[in-house]
Amino acid sequence: MTARRIVMALAAPVSAFAFSVLISSAVLIAVGTNPIDAWAEMLSFGMRLETLIETSNRATPLYLAGIAVAVGFRMNLFNIGVEGQYTIAALLAASAGAAVSLPAALHILLIIAVAMIVGSLFSGFAGYLKVTRGVHEVISTIMLNAIAWAMVGYLMRTWLADPDDTTLNLKTREIAESGRFPNLNGLLEAFTRDIKGGRELGGFILVAVVVGIIFHLYLTRTRSGYDLRITGLNPFAAEASGVDPKATVVRAMLLSGAVAGLIGLPEILGDDFKYDLSFTKGLGFAGIAVALIGRNHPAGIAVGALLFGWLDSAAPILDVRGDAPREIVSILQGVVVLSAVVAYEVVSRVRQAQEARDTAIATAAQTDTGSDQPEGEVGA
Amino acid sequence: MLPAPAVELTGITKRFPGVVANDDVHIRVAEGEIHAVVGENGAGKSTLMKILYGMLVPDEGQMTVDGDEVSFSSPGEAIDRGIGMVHQHFMLADNLTVLENVILGAEPVKRGAIDLEAARTSLEELGAAYGLDIHPDDMVETLEVGERQRVEIIKVLYRGAKILILDEPTAVLVPQEVEELFRNLRELKVQGHTIIFIDHKLTEVLEIADTITVLRAGRTVTTVDAGDVTAQELAELMIGGDLPSPSTATHQIDDHVTLSLAGVSVTDDDEREALSDIDLTLHRGEILGVAGVEGNGQGELIEAILGLRPTAGGSLTFNGEDISDWSVRRRRESGIGYVPEDRHRRGLLLDAPLWENAMLGHQTVEPFARGSLIDRSGARDATEAIVSQFDVRTPGIDTTARALSGGNQQKLVIGREIAADPLLLIAAHPTRGIDVGAQAAVWEELRRVRAEGLSLLLVSADLHELIGLADRLVVMLGGRIVAELDPAETTPRLLGSHMTGADATNGESSS
């Protein structure tokens, strides 16, 4: 029973992995590359310390994005607006951080708070529209993305750009030293070797881990998290059990947006210390894919984020060596998402059927003991 | 020599891993008869019908149709031999018309296009031939349940079925629709069709069937003529023991008013008045039965009391307090329990483990919660207690609710509500779709908690259940209470006439 449960738990990720390797190999063959060589190259490059650091740095915002999307998904809310929420949150947080000078910890906390509040308000607005006007959140969040981008452009041209800047690259003023998030190079080097090439292991990964743990505890251990989860499982039963559906929608959107606000911070606090035109885009949409791979579970999302981060960091070697164009990364990521979605669906159906059968067997055994003595109490 | 039977099943055995669903089953269905197959849930009726309809292949045994030995590997082959099945859950496309639904998958084609005119003609001929009242151009979504069932029957006839299998056809029907169905079935019989009828409502079976085969635990118990057996005897054959009945034990009803509604009105989703001026009182230790044809305001009444639907007027008093403005959660925390009419829709989280289902509706109170946190160990212990006290048959409390049989799911829902020790329990169709044994257990439990002072609002379509359990009965019609009756002096027939408004002059008294 337990052995089978472990097999079942591993069946989905393993088959998704095998399937995506297979399809990706076919793609590589199609572009004229020997897949075995390509995989070997990616693996050897991908296992270097510097690539792994890069993986972690890329996975951190992806993980936060995945969690932000998953908060909504867990109650069947599709927050497509994570993209816009984190962009506007990053801009305002970076500006707020540059505008003040505070002791280190407070300074960082202030920036984090601003980002979470902005993200949360932006996303909460979509929740508000849903419960008061019946606007579907997919529509409103997509439109709010466009509004967010327009606002970012406007604010950058008017009030928030660094007036002393003479380059064409618009940017906000830099955040002072006290508002920068420390890296973990010292900690890592204590266990490994010196890190080459001036790379830094971003410290924000610790925040991401904490967010993942809080997300898990919130869903499984709190009443509020239970209400959110059961609304996703069965909104009618949830309402009859006393859950206020409107309040839960707004709460979920606020929480989702608050996490979304954090997505841009590894870059703002740990790398650039400002918002500029080269600020990373697309993390919110990537977060949807990561949440899908991770089945909205914090541990699964971590796997998805690390996998995406690793492909981002390791696959460009194929381009460098002239084996395959760099777009191959996006193809690989797409294949992983599809395989994961299909594999999990198949495995969950198999598991459901199996459980129904196990239960039938177990209860049939109980019924049998009853029918041996037809004079006794039946079904009571 | 006797004519060959329309269908004969000999020695049918079907095993699933660990379970023998059918064990050496013998059934002989004569041509042109209505043959009922009865048995408790899990007795093997559905498996047997799936075998006959080609959805399952038996491990052993022979089937003959009209004397020829057959073996079906798909429903298509069964249809070719003139066997059709009307499923319990209708398989109709809501957004197509009756005509389109009937021909779906068997469209008459003329020059590469669907020949709707030919289809309409043959549909109208069918309707006329069998006295089936049908409007080909109605959208299925606008039809009543009984009409949808008629469409299903026509669908089967359109495909040329001579042998019809009906799987619990009356489970979803109100009494008047049942009569209509029976009239249609008798007509089909006159025209030479053979009907196999699966049911566990014994009075209905006795009314419609010529021959009855009883299954128990996968085996054929016996086959009897409907004229030679009583409902009591049938039930005993089904469960293999003495039958419990919902008889009322004498007990004391308190003066204390648990729930009172004064002049309550409610509008439905389309802003029409669904409840008008309802006055009700429910005392401590009393069971108030609410009878009525479905859709006459019972659902809205429940929703108004629970707070799922706002009241448009009047006042709701629970235990001395006006609760009209209270949230659902506050009402439930203050002691209102709820057994919903549709456990899958409002009562369960099918994909969650049993222990999370057991806390549904009680997730804010002990033993399921401590402060704003979930008390996992408290919840699990409480679930274990519910499972053992209410005999929920499950491998464990981590099993998902979906895996349980309907009867066990219902026992979990009822157990959870009763274990929470409510002051008022609203139970809608608490024994619908569960077998005789589980039904008796539920009745027993409801009587026990009533004796302990619980007030029960019982909405049911099972008139015997209402008469047998309730201390007082009200009848709802068109969103109003049209009669109040003493169950000791009422009969299903009298109740039925109040429900349809046929007997408005006799015994009307607004409460």
C-alpha cells in the first residue's frame, strides 16, 4: 500500500520528465542537433557552480510568481494580472526605497511592504470588481496589466525618473546601501569553492522559501486557508458551510497580489537597486506555467521554478556552441508544462479509480461480515 | 412450446478485484412484460444492467436475446439487437432541441445533410404511436425533469429498441410525473415492448411490474410475480432480515420555540416571488415535515433559514433572537445544522479526505478549530468518532469522499451534522438515493436526536418518510403553505392531493 502510494506519487513527475526529454530530443533532432550530445553538454555546463547560482537567482522570482498565481488557482481564481502587479509594485517600491534613508533592516522592510501593498491593491481591485460588478477576473486582470504598463511608462517619464540621468535609459534613482539585500556568497563559499565571474547568490531566495512555507501553513493550518481551499474545491458547499464567497474572493486576490509584489524585488533589492527600462518582464506569465507544473503546491512550484531557472541558465550553452538557437529554451519549457499537465491529469484519474476500487473492496469486506449473519442488523 | 424469452441471463458472474459484483445470476424476462430488478445499493443491479447493455463483459455465464445466444462488447452491439437503456442521469445536450437530441448520433442523412424533416416526421410518429407527449422544437434546457426523461425514452425508441432498460427512472420524478411515466410504460408494453425496470422504491415496483427479481449481495434471491408479494415481503427479501419502519415513538414536545418564521417572503434568482408570507414555528424536540412537489419553494425556504438567500420581508427568529441579518456562518455557529438535498453539490468536498469533509460547516468551532487555526488532531479524532458512530464504511479517514458509495457519503454528512449537536437540523431528502438498510439507520438516528431535544425541519419527497417521522406536516404549493396536517391522520393520497392543489377545499388551514 505505502510502496504503491510512493510509486503513484512519483509516477506523474517521472513520466512528465521522460516525456518532455523525448519530445525535446525530437525537436533537437529537427534542428539538426544530436540530442545526446546536447543533453550531455547542458548537463556538464548546468552543473557548474556558477550556473547553479544563476539557476537559483532565476528561480527565486519565478517561485514567487508561481505562488502568487497558485493562491488564486487554489480557489479557481485566474489572476492573469500578476505580470502587471509586480511591474508596478517594483517601480513604486524602488522609488520609495530611493526616496528615504533608514537603518538597513527597516529600509528593506519598507521597500518590501510598499511592493506588497501596491501589488495587493492592484490585484484586490480586480477582486472588488468581481464581487461588486460581476466582472470576471481574467478580463479585469488582463486589462489591468495594460493599465499597469501604461502607468509605469507615464510615471517613468514624469515623476519617478532620475532627473540627474543623462542616458537614454530611463531609470529611478538608486536605492542607498542600507536598502540593499545581502547576497549569500559568503555562506555558499564556506561550503564550496570561490565563486568566479563576480556572480552573486541572491539572498532573496530566503524570502521566497519563507513565503512558500507560509503559503503552505496558511492553506493547511488556518481556518482562513481552509475556507479559501474549500471554495476552490466546491464553492456551493463552501457557501453552505458559512464561507462568505465575496470576502474570500477579495481576500484571495489581495493575498495573490501581495505575493506578486515581491516578484520584482530580487532584482531591485539584490541586483540593480533601481527600476529601469531593462527590468525583467514576463515573470508573471511564466509564473502561471510554474504553478501549473507545481500543481499549485509549494513544493511542486519549487521544482517547477528550479527547472525553469535551470533551463534558462544551462540551455544557452547550446546557442553559444552553435548547436541550437537560444529559442530552444522556450520550446523546452513549453514541453515541460504540457507534459506535466497531461501526466498529472492521467495519474490523478488512475489514482481516483484505484481509490474507488480499494474502497469498494474494503467496504465489501465489511458488508460480507454482515451478510454472513442475515438475521443480524444490516446497514445500521 | 413456450416462446423464447426476450432476454435470458444464465449463470452470470462478474468479478472486480476483490469483489464479486454478480455471482451466478439468473434472470428470465418474458417478451412484453415489465420486469423489475430490485435490491439494495451494491446488490449488483447496475453491474447486471451494464452487462446486458454491453458496457461490461461478464466473466462467466450466457445471455440470450429472443432465444439467440449473444455476447456484447459495446453498447452499440446491444442497440443493434434492439436493447436500449435510459440512464438515471440523463445524457442530453441542454442547448439543443428535443429533435436534435433524439437524432444525435443517429442522424438521417439526405445528400450529405441532416434530413431534419424526415427526423421530425419519424419523431412525431413515435410520439403519437406511444402516447408520448413531446414537442420536437423545445430546447432541452427548458424542459422539466419528467419531460427530459421522456426525451431519453424516445431517443431509445428512435434507435429501434424493443427491450428497454430503465435505471431507477423514478428517483428524479415527483409523484405526478411517476404516474405519467407508468402510463407511458404500460403503453409501450401494450405495443409489445419488453421493459426491465431497476428500482428500490417497492410500492412503485409493485404497481408497475409484472415480475420481480430480487438481488442480494450479487446473487439472485428469487423471482416472483408482482401479484404474489407485498412490499414488506420484498423488502425482507432485499435485506435478508426484518424490516425497520419509520414509526413514530411517543415522546414529549417542548413549548420552547426553536425556530419561527413570520411573514417571510423571498424572491428567486429572476426576482419572482418564490416564498410568500410564510409563517412557521418549530418547537424543541419536534420534527416538522415539509411536503410538496419539488420546486414549490422548499429550496428557497431552506436557503432563507440558512442565510444563503436574503429575505425580502418578514422575520426569522431562532432560539429567541432575530437572525434575519446574520451571516450564514453566524447562523451555523449558533446551532443550525444542514443536510443538503444534493450532497455532491452542497454537502461534500469530493476531492478532499473524509476528515476535511467532516469539518465542513463546523470549521470554526471545536474540535475542528482552535482560535484561527485548524486543529488537525482534534478534527481527525472527531472524524474517527463520526465514522464509527454512524457506521460510515471506509478504509480510513484519509480516503477521499469521492471514493465512498452514496449511502456512506450520506451517513458521513448526517453524522457530521448530528455530531455537532445542533439545536435545529434542516434535512432535505436525507434518505434519497440510499438503500433500505442505510435509510433505516438514518431514521433511527433522527428519532434519537429528536428525543434529545433537537428540532428537525424535514423536507422530503418520500411521503412515507414524512408521515412516519414527522410530528406535524405542512404542505407547500407555489411558495405558500397551503395546508397543515397531523401525520397520524393523513395518508400519502391525501398528502398528494394537497401537494397538487387538487384538494384545496378539504382541510385547508394556513398555519
